[in-house]
Amino acid sequence: MLLTFDIGNTHTVVGCFNGSKLVNHWRITSERIRTEDELGVLLQYFFSMENLKFDDVRGICISSVVPDLTEIYQYLSRRYFKKEPLVVDASLDLGMQVKYKNPASVGADRLCNAVAGKQKYGVPLLIIDFGTATTIDCIDANGDYLGGVIAPGIITSIESLHLKAAKLPRVGFSFPKNFIGQTTEESIQSGIFWGTVFLIEGLVDKIKQELGAESKVVATGGLAQKIIEHTTCIDTVDPYLSLEGMALIFEKNQAKNKIT
């Protein structure tokens, strides 16, 4: 079994793969103050619910955008699984060129999405990830990673407005029925949620023009399913694209890096 940790700024998604099939997954908060021992207890509980054992794990892959947590999960891997984890970055064999001006600065989650997206959906391809940030990643007709767009995520926008503007409340995740809000809550929801839809639609249109080719558009991330209900610019939602990319990257690099 391959164990994957997709460490984001808000949540960490744990995945278990039997071969290429994702068979279990769990979501936990990305708490910076957790220790490897606390995480070990959590995982022991998750594993016990599914009648799994730590000894079943043959390898571990980490994708992280939180450097402090990367180290903790490396300690976890060595202490509880006796494995040296593969940490995803642009220096690995990804099966594509990374044409970012500074490849090392591309987030590991974006690389994982790109690898899995290319494998599953072909090229050219746009991948929209609705997370702490809303990102669009572009893979060209040659199958190479070009770069993309980073914008504030929906929950980030909600929290920022609430924290920075004293009289603005924190609102729930809901699309208002009308564009013109008739309460402060509805007005914020209209601005954030419909604003996100129109942002995505406008960017997808411009990116396709820049690529010079019609591209499939795949959405992922925890909020993707809600967004696709309100736009036609997204072709499909694939919620565990990043985890699947980690599994592909691990298998591609396992022998080369002598991962144990």
C-alpha cells in the first residue's frame, strides 16, 4: 500500500493506494503545532477503522505547500513507518518539462495535479484547483507544464473581508439567488461566489486564446463541486487529482531514487 500526504494550508488529505487505485482517504486540519506522535495516533485510529496496519505501507509520498509541516510528516514517516518519504518537487521525473521561470517555486500540489491531469485527460489541459488559493494550471499541447494563475480562494476571501472590515460579518458558503444582494450577507456572497465564477470564466477564455487551442478544463479541490453547478466552462470535477498525481510520481521515481 502507498500512503500519500497532500499537505495544504488549510487541510491535509491522507490517501491510501492499492496499486493505482485510491482505496481510502481522510481529511484533517493542517495544524502547525501537531507533532509526529500526535499524527501517528490519528493515523493509527484511521487505519484501525479500515482494518489496516502500518506494516501494510510499502512507500510514502508527501506533497506539501507548508514547509514546517513537511518536516513533521518526514519525522512521522521515519518513526512510525520506517520509510524515507518521497517529497514532491520540480526536480523529480514528472514526465513533463516544467517551463516556469523558476521551476523550484511551483507548488507541489500544482505539479501533482498536472501529472495526474495529463495522464487522465490528455493535453492541452487547464486544471482549476479551488483551495486556500484558487489556481489555474496550464499544460500545453506538447504535454509540458507552462504555469498559470493564482488568485485568493473563496474561503480566504470570506475570512479576509471579515477580519479587515470591522462591520462585515463572516458569511456561509452559499450562492445568493440574485446578483443584487439585499442584505450585507447576500451582498458579500454575491461578490465572492459569483465573482469567483466570472473570474474563472474570464480567465479560462483568455488562457485558451493565449494557448491557441481548445483545452479540456478539469476542476479539483474541496469547493469544486459547488462551483461547477454555476458555470459551463468546467468540463469535469476530479476531487482527488492531487493524490493520484502523487501516486504516479512515486511510481515513476521509486526505482530511480531507491526509495525504501
